[in-house]
Amino acid sequence: MKRAFIFACMMFWSVVVQAALVEVGKVDFSRGSCAAQQEGDAARMLGAGASIYEGDNIQTAERSFVVLAFNDGSKVTVRPNSSFSVKTFSMQPGQESAKMQLHIGGVHAQTGTIASTRADAFNIQTPLGDAKAQNASYSVRLCEADCQSETQNDNVAQPGVVDDSPVAARVVDVKNLVVAVNQSVPDDATRNLSVGSPIYTSDKLTSYEDSYAALVFRDGTKFTLQGNSELVVSQFDYQKAGTEDKAVYDLVTGGLRVLTGAIGKKNKENFNIKTGVATIGIRGTGFDLNCREACASAQAGVSEPRELVLGGNGSGLYSYVWDSAITQTNDTGTFTLVQGNSNYIASRSTPPVPVPQPPIFFMQNPSPRPDNYHPDMQQMFTPTQVDRTLDVPPGLYVHVDQGLVSMEKAAEPDIVRVTLQAGQAGYSGTTTTVVTLDSSKSFQLQDPFPRPARFDPVVAEQGGYSLLKQNVSSYRDSGYSCVAQ
């Protein structure tokens, strides 16, 4: 009887404690060992859908991360080896405020409605200063030797890539899961692409559903690889001693948006995009391609109803030119498609069929056109211009992708403050004040852990997003889970 009474009392107080907790969000996605803990309570393992409460301290182990979705629409990715706390969180009208604390490690953050009320409403506090955001996507990192190590590793050539081979392209924008693997290297590890990731000759890029990656090549050529697509950089030679400039790509399947660069302007014959049904040449051009079932399999002799083809439902290759012109060559000859026009090729043995009304997937394409991107080419490809030095002192580093972030640090007799805009980075050390960096560090630009603004947990689950193994494949049965430590 006494035991029953004690058990009942314990259950009662457990319910009271749980009822006192204020849920402020949920786990959107998690990988590896990660846990949340209220002060004085046991740690709770975190999996997708788990509740996050005001006062929680979230901890991640090595090669683990968790994406938190808060009630105001803000999201935070907690990187590996990090400790991050939700100090206060309020959506009460007139009292909107979110105060977080980063104790060690790093986070990527995307603000929500709280950050739209006032400039200091969303605040990530650290021992070396605060990062207050307004309608922003940004990163906050407390560096020790880890950031120096990441910068050093970034200077090392990728496995299987010849040291003197320059990077062919870099990623300037990416949404959700897009990966690359080098086909010239046996059993090469699959790389998850993020902003700043290098692309090499012989790389095969694969994008998953509701994804895309925008690339800029050394010669200024710009690609947007759409979702559910595969592209191979078969050859890219540009400004190499004793070698003629030439670029050859293979669109295996899916959609590609193209704006040609210097190689195509210097010698149009040296720029080609191969598909299963035709080879695409250029005339100083911007165009879109959509390679479907028959196109991907190079099926010959396809006969499809004209209504199906004109409605954009054919199984071959659709092309649409939005600047200048392209050529299309297959077994039936070479044809020219000019600006504002669209056509369809069913197989290598059939000529193009004009499509008077460009299909809706061209006119309402969710992937950005590549001419929307205007990166600093020197910063991306000239080693002396890119900050790749090994001098990465410990301290607080903040990088802004979008919006405004104010870095603040208490210093006698006042608070020192700098405001960072998109593309800028700031630093605060143990003995130094807050400063704006001349350029972002490479570990900030090429962080493989996802920015929440462009991360879809459903797509990541379908694609098997994991950084616990080198290769990206299906990990649903791999046995990884989040555990409390």
C-alpha cells in the first residue's frame, strides 16, 4: 500500500514537471548521437518529431547534427560536437523574443517571425559576444583547433584528383540534397554538395527530388542542375598549358539550365552537352534542357502521339532557348533552335519536332535561371584572393548568407557592435573586439552541414542524407539513431 502511494506521488510530480515545460518547437531532422536535457533532469534522446522545450540544452556528438524547427518558423541546425541552449522563447504579442546560447561548437540559423519584430529580438549568445539577427540566414561558430583543421583539409586535393588539376567549378547555390562522385576514381567517396563545394572533371552530380544546384565554371559558364537529374562533367580544360580550351558534359537524365561562358565564345565547337538522343552545341547561349525516359536510355525509333509531344509529355528530349541559339546534332543531321523557341527530339534516329508553345515545366521552372548568379570569380578560383590561410585563431565567427546580423560584445565602457550584411563575416576573439573580416573563411563557406533555409527533411530522408558514412546511399536500415549521452 505504501509503495503504491509513493509510486502515485512520483507519477503526479512527473506529470506536474512535464506540464510546466513550455514546448517551443520540434526536431525537424536528426542524424547521429544527439540529446536534449533540462537542468537537473535526465537527457532525452532526439529523433524527428521530438519536442523542444524552453530551457533545453541540446548536445550533439561527433559527426552528428540536428535541425530544430521553432514555433515562429525559425530553424536552427546544431552542428557536431556542439552544446546549444534555448534560454527563453516567447511569441506573446509585444513580447516576442528568442534568446539562445551557444556554449561550444556551431549552428546555422534561419530566423522566423520573432526576428521580424525588432532587430534584437532573435539573439544567439556566446561567451565571446552576441549575434542578433533580423530576417536572416546565418552561421555562428565558436572555433578552437577544429576550424583551423577544416581550413587545412580544404587545401588538400580531393581523393583521386591530381594535385595540379584546378577546380572546374564551384557550387554557388544548393537546395536540399545534391551529391557528387568522381567516376575516374575507383570506389570514390560520395560528396554532399554545399555552397563553395568544388566540382572536378569526371564528377557525376546527382540531385534528388525538390533539389537543385547552381554551378559556376572557371570560364564563366553557369549551370543549374534541376531536381531528379544526373550530370557528368566529362571534360573541362580551361587555360591549361599546352591544352586547347574544351568543355564536354553529359546530361544523363533530368533538367539543366545553361548560360555559356568563355569557352563557347572563343570556339563554339569546343562546347558540347551530350544527351541520349542528340548533342547540343551553342552559339553564345542561354537555354534549358529536359531529358526524359527515352532520352536517358537512348531508345531508338520512338513513335509518340503528336498531342502527347506538344503537351510536354513526350519521353525524349525537350529544349528551350531563352538567349541566342543552340545546335542539335544526331543521326538525322544538325539543326538550329533560336531564341524564344522550343522543340522535341524522340530518339537519335528522329529529327526535332517544333513545339510552338514551350511546355509548362520550362515556363514555370522552380530552379533559378543561372544568369541570376553573379559571384566574384576571383574569390572563387584565385587562391591568392580566397582566404585559405591556416591562420584561423580561436574565437567567435559569424557568416551571413541573407539578411542582417549585428555582432555585439561588451567592452569597457561601451558595447562594441558591427553590422554584417549578406556575404560578410565577423570575428570576435578572447582578447580582441568585434571586427568585420575582409573575407569569409573557407570553413564558413564550405560547411557540409545543412543550412536550414534550404533543407527539406522529407527529401533528406528519401535520399538517405547522412554524414556518418562517406557514401550517400540508403541508410534507412543502417541502425543509426539519436541517443542520450
